[in-house]
Amino acid sequence: MSTAIDKLPYILSCDPAAKEIYQTVISQTVQAITDSIQDGGAYQGASVHQLQQILAKTQILPEQGLGWHAVLDKVKTDILPHFLRTWSTNYMAHLHSPALIESLASELILSTFNQSMDSWDQSPVATEVEVQVIKELCELYNLGPDADGTFTSGGSQSNLSALTLARDWYCNTVLHHDVKKYGLPASFQKLRLYCSEVSHFSMEKSAHLLGLGYDAVRKVAVDARCRMDVTALSAMIEEDEASGLLPFCVVATIGTTDYGSIDPVEELRKICDEHQLYLHADAAYASAVQLSDQYRVRLGNLGLCDSITVDFHKMFLLPISCGSLLIKHKAWFDVFTLHADYLNREEDEMDGYTNLVGKSLQTTRRFDALKVWMAFQCRGKDGYGEMIDTCIGNAAHLANQIAANAAFELAITPELSSVVFRLKGSCETNKAVRRQLLHHHQIVIGQTVYQGRTYLKFTLLNPMVTHQHLDALLEQIEQIGSTVRL
């Protein structure tokens, strides 16, 4: 039989009954989540086929709604037990972090009030919070007094936005062509951007979306530590210029996805100045390391870059999605500005109202800045520094243990919190070990390819992981490998 909570609308308002229902629904959801956490495993182990069979039994859009309680029961049985548990110390497969407790509270707040970050009258206090958070971030990365930024969905959108700015900056300043007004110049097929051969795949995706194509992306060789080889970069740019091509941008990867390697921004800045190129830092992985007194020096001076991609759902430990793009000169955001009478009226902006839509690829956008604001306030620089130091220290410990064990091979010495290694033997053995861990031991680790061979990967973003836990996992991998060697 239906109850009041199933009959009443669930939209929150000043009505006491609506507020009571809101509290009940949230409380019951929290109870269901906590009840579902029975152990420390990262994944229960259901196979892809089992999950498909479970979900196929539910009609997604029934003719009649089932009501809250019936839906919550389905979530309890069909969804919650099968989630990947990013907070588990056995989860270390990707740049996919656990979320700080206070950031979960911020998600509830921002979702409840559902602000839209395109115009001030859709997000009054939210707009002002974002403006202040962006100002703090620009200062944190030493971008100077004219800097600005915007929140994004993450690294890929930040990189796409940055490369759009780079393309238009180059066309305006070097080719004297206004892309925003006239479209791509006749010589657009000659435009080239440069990144390391282990950079993020969003460079190719961005080049495609910008109308330049994959061929516009020049992949530069890396050194033994998987950092961009600046000598190779200089030679490639000079060769391309001699061939009549148009180099316009260099992307420094500040923490590659697999290895955590960091390109040398100081040297890249000199090359960009010599050839009149835009320098973008894809710091999606390593941007949080700026808060570590011990390891900040490894990043180099990011303030030398023209723009920086920052991701908060990686080492900052905030929920997906949450990223930002920071730029050295706020006027560059004019690339995205277009006034609409119904949205970002010019007279409002003249009177001091900030309409953030003029800085973003997105129109409707979440109030993700609240997550950063609350986490920064809760943890402070010291709290964040401690978490980051722990994760990087864990990686150094694990790498030392691997290097000292004759059963393993270490790819490179980690600079951040990613450790790439393999069991000596066949690629098939390493693949089998990862699957065994996933489906039979509730342990989720990564897999990649280094120098043509399959390697395993620990991406250590959880500050709750201990050296003892890592030692035990390494021993377990060695034991499993001895039973599945192929």
C-alpha cells in the first residue's frame, strides 16, 4: 500500500510536509548506502554478464511510477552492491579518487539548490563564491594579477578550452585573422601543436573538434623518465617551420596519466618565447601537488604557462565532476563571449553583475566551486599537504619494494603517486593477475603498456593506504602470478 512519501511530490519547498519528505528521503538514502558497506573490498566481483542480467529485469520507464520505496528497494538490491568503491584501500586502478566527507555534503547542497552558473540571477551567491575561488587558484599557481579562470567538467574540457584559446590567440596575434568572426584561416591545415608521446588523448580529440584534425598534433619523444624531450621538441618545431607549417602551441603534461611524469615548464617556456608559441600546462593529475611543501618543487613554476588545467576529482579528492581552466590574461576569454538578451545582458554587467557564461564552453553548469570552497576551508593547506605527501610517499615506498624484489620489474621511478611495474614473465600472466584480483579478491588495479609489454599499475590517491597494505598486496600479486603463469 502506498504511503504519504509515495503520494506527495518530492520537490523541496517551504511547505513543512515537503521538508519532512526531503529529510526522510535523504535519511533513507544515507542509511541504504551505509548498510551496503559491509567490507573493505573495492568491488564485489559480479561479471559483466551478471550485471547485464540483473539490470535487464527492470523496465526503465514503466507505465506507472513505482513510488519511492519500491525504487529504493531496487537500488538496494540491484545497484548499491555492485558499485565500485573508490574509498577502498584496494582501489588503485585509475586517476579516480575517493571523495572527502565534506565534499559529499557539498554535493547534497549544490544538488538541492540546483544553481545554474551561467548568469548571476540563476546563481547569486554561487557566482560570487566561484569568482573568489578562481581568484585564490590563480594566486596559488602564480599566474599574475591579470589572471582569470572558469570551472569545467574536468581535464578534457579544460584542455579543449585551452587549445581553443591558443588557436585563436595565435591566429589573432601572428596571422592577424579573427577566427571568432571569420572561421578558420585558409592556412588552418598547417597549424601544429606539440605534446609528449605519452600525453592525454584529449589533445587529439580537441584537435578534431577544433577543425584541425589528428595530424595537427605532433607527438614529441620522451626521455627515460617519460618527460618531453626538449631537444627533440626544438628540432621538430624548427623542421616544421622550415617546411612551411605553423606551430602555435606546446602542451606541457604535468603528471602523465600512466607514469605521473612531469614535463619541464621552464625549458618549454624558453622554446615557446623563441618561436612565439602558446604554452598550456595539462596539470590535471599533479595540480594538487602545489599544496605540498615537500613536493611542490617537482612541478616547476606553473606560473610561466599561459593556461593551466586543474582537476579536483583527482589528487584533490573531490567528487566527479570538478575541474577548472586558469589563464594568464582574462581578456583571452573573449573567445567564448557572446551576449544574449535573455541571459548575459550588457547593462547588467556594466552594473557589476557577473555572468559566468562568457568564460565557458558550457551554458548550464553546476556549482562545483562549492566543493572546492568547502574542502579548502575544512582541510587548509596543511591538511591537503599531509594527504598529498602521504600518497607520493606511498608510491616511493612501493617502487623501492618492487625494485628490491627479483620477481618484478619497475618501469620508471615515480615522481607522483603512480607506480608502473610488472611480474617478470609473459604479458598474459600480468593480464590474468589483474583479472584475478578484480573478480576474486575485490582488488582493482590498473593495466597499461610500457615499451611494448603489459604492465600493472597502482595509482595511489587514497591517503588511508599504508606501507603495510602495499607490501601485502605486492606479496599477493606475486603469489597469484605463480599460479597463473602462462
